Amino acid sequence: MAAASVVYERAIDRPPCAETRARIAELIEARRDDVPFAFDYRWDKAGRSLSIHNSLATWQVSFAQRRVVVTARLSLMARMFNTPANRAKLTSFFDDVVEELEA
């Protein structure tokens, strides 16, 4: 896989607490059918980083005090699907999740 690159970055109100992490898991499950590939996800022990992965790519969602940053490591096959339209869909997906959490 290629080196990790930032694919999304946004200011947030606060880092996720246990309740927010549970809500993020609910949103991921609710939107699972919107993603055209199977994937797994898990939180790190500190609850500051969420790893979303499959055999073609890994996305690391890192929460800092006032920022969320998503980095991606894409295989050659995944990079072939990394078109402007698909990147826009990914950005929209992350925006929707963050906006719903801040509502």
C-alpha cells in the first residue's frame, strides 16, 4: 500500500466521548449500505482514533482537541477508484457524520 495521505480534515466542537463514539458506530452501521465495499472498523483503546479498513484500503480517523483528520492508505486497486467523484462522495459522507454529531 502507498504512504498515508490526508483525505479529510475539519474543525470539530470537541473530541468524542464514550457516548459520541457509540453514536459514531450507530451512524456507520446505518450508512453501511451507502459504501460500495465491505469494511470493518474499530476504536483504539484511548478512543481517539478510529480505523476503518478492508483488503484494499485503510482509513485512520484521528480526533484531536478541535480537529478530525482522516488519512488513507490505498492499494493500487483502490487508487484506481480514487476519482474526483468518489473523493467528493467520501468527503460528503464524513461531512454528514460530523454534522449529525454536532446537531
